[in-house]
Amino acid sequence: MPRVGPKETAHSIIVLRVVRGTSNPGNDEFRDFRIDIEVFVPLTQWFIKDSNLRPFAIMGEIHRSLNNKTIDGLGKMVGGDF
């Protein structure tokens, strides 16, 4: 768990963690990495003018932005559900 000190502002924090990396079984020149994305939202900022709560809106946007996209140096991002 990342250490986040006390904050004076009420901004959301997004943390990316590389959890593990394994050799790709189909091609040993490649590695498969698992990246976890954690979203920390202050309780005062959870509600937005939408039917969705802010943490879920942020996670949904991250998923739409990264899923099946190719990133230089990393390769194709394939995401799961949140």
C-alpha cells in the first residue's frame, strides 16, 4: 500500500503499481506485467453530478483510456474489470 501523507487539499490520487512480471509463454522475448491502479478519493469528493460516484468514474475513464491501447516501451495494454 502506498504511503500518502496528510493533504490540505481534497484532490484524488491515482497510484500505479507493478505487481508482478512473468515470461510470456507464447514468446520468451516478451514479459507480461500486471499493473494495479489504485484510486484514492477524499470522502468529501465522492459525489459528482452524475449517477456514478467519483471513484468509479475515474476507474472507468482509466479503463477506457488504456484498454487495448499500445504504449511505447510497454506494448499492448489489456485490462480486466474493476
